[in-house]
Amino acid sequence: MSPEGAITNFSVRFRPLGPWRFGPDSGARDRVDLVYHSDAVFSAVCAAMSQLGLAESWLEATARAETPAVRFSSFYPFAGKTLLVVPPRSIWPPAESSKVRYKAARFVPLSVIASLLADQPVNEDRWTVDGESECLVPENAVGPFRVSIRSNAGVDRVHHANVEGHSTACLEFAREAGLWTVVQFADTDAAAQWEAPVRGALALLADSGFGGERSRGWGRSEAPEWEPWIPPQAPPSDQPSERAHWLLSLYTPSSADTVDWKRGSYATVSRSGRIESAARWGESKKSSLMIAEGSVLLAGGDLRGAASDVAPDGFPHPVYRAGFAVAVPIPWRVAA
């Protein structure tokens, strides 16, 4: 039996205890991505589930299931009580402003998106774009993070005079700022079965770290903070409008998804990466082309998405890249 009143969508906040690093697709150490993508989140949770002794049941419920029991959005910044996210491409940027270069904002507060969905203009006297973090922030406010370069040196244990220095880019967060994600359960039964394990896995990852340079203590946070997730919604309208799907995750279409690729407003991103497996550590995953966060798709029904096996040929076990859709329904219209 499903528990009555069970919540199936949560936002989860992470308050960093130090630098975080998300390696760019180029692999350059002096560059850092500003988004921890949903496929990397899923991979990290898989590793944590393995440590918890739940790897096989977890993969059966997610990567190998027709409908995944749990989905994750990408990680986005927050500042204080304000959650920011990649805005819908169909309504962003708004009309040109003489004061704010909206197209420079990669992350936008949910309250601003809610206003746009309600056909309310953005108050250009209230907002500015923080160039360092690419976030739309209140006038005279600082961004939730900045990009920093940390230097390190490797010392030869035999010949101590041999020192090799290198620099690594990372994100450093302001006070009361951090990263957040959406955890979405397929239904109340899935929430009843998997909420506790997912909470445990995310708590484990908060202790051990997300992303790169974990051996240096990067990517760690305080205990994750969970709360019910209520996405922004357009107010009721007398004018009928077609429903679209605003993606908060990377997305790989499943065979059951009926996306109209001739319409919509979307972008693609190439994903690669390295395998973290005791079988053969560090081998390259096969690259995949995925639909990017912020894309707005039109489809005949809800989007599901799929996980693909990206293990190199001859690898001893599958390696899954999750393209499950975490999407918010919004009215379909195109920005002016």
C-alpha cells in the first residue's frame, strides 16, 4: 500500500564546506563547468548505492527499468532562500533592456521565471547579472559563487628536489550559498521504497564529496537539506495553450517518448567522462549527444528518458549514463 499524502518531489540543498570542481568536457584543469550535470549526479549516486550494498536493486529500479523509480535534475546554485536554475529557452532572454544584459545570465531565480510564465515583465531596476557566476542577482548583490584557481605541487618522494606544480580551477561559494537539485520519485510506491536509500546515498556523498579532487577534500557539504519541491507554474488562462516540457536535467529520448523535433527550443551537449570502477579505473566512457538543461520540448505525453550503456567495448560490466527527464510543464510560446 502507498502511504497517504506521500511526497514524490523534493528539492535538496547542499551547503559546501570548501571548493567544488566539475571538470569541463575538454578536461582542462584550469577550466571548470558551472553545472554538475544530472548524468554525473546519477553516477555518483550509483557509486554510493554500491557502498550501501544496494547496487543491483538500484540499477534494476532505475537504469534497467521501463520507468525509472528515481530521477535527479542537475545541480544549480542557490543564494539564501533563492533557488536559481537554467531558464526555459523558449522564454529567455526577455525583451532587450538598456540596463541588464539578460542573455549573459546562465542561471535565473525561480521567482523571475514564475513572473515570465505569468506574462509579467522583469523589473530591470531590481536585477543585474553577476559576470563571475553568470547568475541573475538582485542589484548590488554578489553571486553565489566565484571561479578560483588553486595551486598544488607534487613532490617526488625519491628525489625531493623534483617538484611539479599545477593549477586547478574550482568553485568557491559565498556564505549562505550552495547547490541544489530536484529528486523526483516516479510515484508514492517508489518514494516509499527509495526515499530512505536516496537520502542515505546523498548524505554519504555529502561526506565523501561530489565531482573532482575529492582526495583533497573538495566537493563536500553539510548534511543535505530536504524540502518538498513545488515547481513554478503558469497561472490559469482563458486562452488555450499547448503544453511544453522545460528540462531541468540532461535528456536522452526513450523509444516511448514522442518528441516533435521540428518544433520546440532546445540545444544539445556532448557528454563523455571517465569510469570509476574497480574493474578498470579511469577508462573513457563512450561519448553521447544529449539534450541540454533549459531546453523546451513538445511531445505527445510526459517525457521519460532513458539510460544508455556507455562502457567501452569489452568492458566487464555496463556503465550507465542517465538521460532521465526531470521536466516542468509550461505553456508553449516563444520569446519575443
